[in-house]
Amino acid sequence: MRYFALWRCTRLVAALLLCITLSAPPCLALGYTYIDTGLEPVLSAQVVGDPKYYPGDTFTITVVLTNEDQDTSVQIAPLLAPDTYDPRTALGLVVSPWASDAPVSLKTPPVLAGDIRPGEKVPLTIQGTVDEESLPGTHSILLNLTYRYIYAIPMTGAEYTTIQPLYREMSLTIPVGITIKSEVRPVLLNVQQENLIPGTQGYLTGEVKNVGHATGSEVVFSVVPFDNVTFQVVEGSTYIGRFEPGQTAPVRVRIAVKDHTEAGGYPAVLQGTYRESDGSTRTTPAVPVGITVAKGAEFRVDSPGIVISPGGTALINVSYTNTGDSPASNAEARIIGSQVIVPAEDSAVLGFLGPGETRTAQFEISAKSAISGKQYPLDTEVKYRDGLGALMLSDRASLGVSVQSPEGTDAVTGNPALMIAIAGVGVIIAYAGWSVWRKHKNQ
């Protein structure tokens, strides 16, 4: 009986050990430190602040990546050191931002965030530019996360003395929201330039259109030249008031151009300010504007070599050609003499001279105290009105007068005193001849 009782007790102990063995964790039964526990990293992204931007803005967004902490009451790998080969740790995390449907251009390349343990947070900076033609609304920038984690550690080798971690590759996409705000966005249409010539004032005109998606109030536009020395804005602001999407309004700016400015294009911008619906003041995006300066009316003066004898007078013809790109109205030519060369009448009417047209004026000059063999100055200029009726004065041109004593027949005919003396001698000779002839006839 005692033997039978011992035998039954042995079988009971064996059965109990078998049950304990079968009920033990599989990792111990199968030679694993641990197998797939079902745990893995839980990653999330949170934007810092409220990312709201206007079209054309350059932005920097800070995103915090978080590996959520997961409570576990069971030691995952009891045969290893604590926290070794934790399946909740994201290993070698790489973050690749891409725009998706968001109207932005991203400048941030893929970023290696490294290993993120449970409960850890890693900040990430995303930089980019909002497209200028973007529509208002909320859009998503996508963060593509690639990483791996250890899902099991089998024990291999003789007597299971070697561990071999098993990795699982993961890819996860997390959206990050960005809001594009509406704004008043101007474009300039039908730009025209009127009388923008050196030394006077002219106008830059056009139409400004709101191609944005916001309605602005108290809208004011102005033209700002880059060079505020060459160009002075005399009347530069245009008040529009309420400016709705798609609406157009005229702009007209009066600009003074510095004298002797070279013809050509000069940069400027159209910029405006307006009040938003919340009462804040905002500046519109700058619109490039070209200020085109014309040559205006310019004159080439031509005259054959002017020669006058000492003490004599002369009629001279002077031609004036408008070589500029703008007409001259009510043009009047004037010559400027000196104490030696004196004009009898110093001005002549030329009238209207369009570009390329020529007019010839005649003047009479005298040289009563001139010295033979010398050159004397004789200048000329043109007074006219520009396209806006402003009185303009051309640059002076020099003609020059050469004083020469007459020679040969000209020396006789050009000397009045000598001509009188010769005439007197001729009269005496004629009278003497007539007297001799009459006396001879009476005999």
C-alpha cells in the first residue's frame, strides 16, 4: 500500500510539473527571451502654436514628435538588463516632410531623429514658403516617419546562449495642419507713362486689380521709386476705400524727374495698406513697376560757317531738328550774342516740332567792334512747351562767328566808306567829262 501511495504521489507531482511547464510563458518554453508581445512604438506629432500664414510668406513650423508612454506590469525581457531591447522604442527614426496638397514649397530635407524611447519627445523644425497663388483654407503637410523596432528576441545557438533580435520595418504618415489666410493682393494693369521726361513732371497711370480673396477697407495705394533722388513723387497716393476680390480701380501718380536723367527704365513698386475685418492694418505684397523715362524733345542745331566782316552785318540761317522722342509745342528759337556780335532780332518762331522734324530760322547779326581774324561766340537755345504744357528750355548750342576782312572785289563792295569815295570820284570825273564835252560842242 505504501508503494502504491508513493507511485500515485509521483505521478501527481509529474502531472503538476507538466501543467506548470505548459502554463509557463512561451518565451521560456520555446527558448525565447521574448517573442512578439504585440507592443510597438506609438508615435504622434503636435504643432507648436497656430500656424497661419499669408500667400508668399516664408514660414518656420515647430513640430513635437512624441513616442507615447505605454504602461506594462510585466518585465518584457526578464533575462536581460532593464530597458534593453524594448519593443516600444522607435529605432533610427527618419522624418521626411512633403507638401501633399498643401500649396507650399518645403525647404526641409529628411531629418534623422534617432532613437525615441517611450515617453520621449523630439522637436522638429519645418521650413518653407507659401505659394503666392495659394487659396485660403486649411491644408496638410505630411510627415513620413520611417523607423524599426524589435518585436522578438529568440535565443539561438548551443544551449540557447546567443540572442538574435528580430526587427520590423515601419512606415507611418502623420498629417500636420497649416492654415492659409486670405489677403488683398494687387496686380497692375494697363500701365501708361505720360510726359515722364527729364527736368519736368509726368504721370504714371494704370488700373489696380484685387486678385486676392479678401476684402479690404480704407485701401490706399502708392508708387515708391527705388531712387528717390532721381524721382520725386509729387502726388503718389490713391485712396480706394473698400476693395473687394476681383474689383479694379484707377491709379494715377504724378512724378517729377530730375534734369539730365538718362532715358530708360527705372524700378519702383506699387504698395498699399488696408484694414482687415478684425481691424488690424496690413500691407499688400509689393508689385514691381517700371518707370520709363523718355528723352523728351532734344534739338540738333545746324548752320553753315558764319562769317562776318569787321563792322559789317550778315543774315544767317539756323536749322533746328527735334532729335528726341517727344514733340515740342510753341517752340521759339533764340540766339545769344555778345558785346561784339549783336543780334538785330534775337528770336524766331519755330512752332510745333514733332520728333524728326526740322525748322529753319533767319537772324540778322552785326559786328561793329569785331577784330578781323578772331572767332566770337554765338549761342542758341529753344524755348518750348512739353506734353503737359510746362515751359521747357533746351540746352544751349554754340554756333560761333568768324570775323574776316573782305578781299578783292568783296573788299571794295563790302566797305561802305570806300564805295562812297569811289562814287564821289566817279561823279567828279563824270562832271569834268561832261563839262569838256559841252565846251567843245559850243565851239
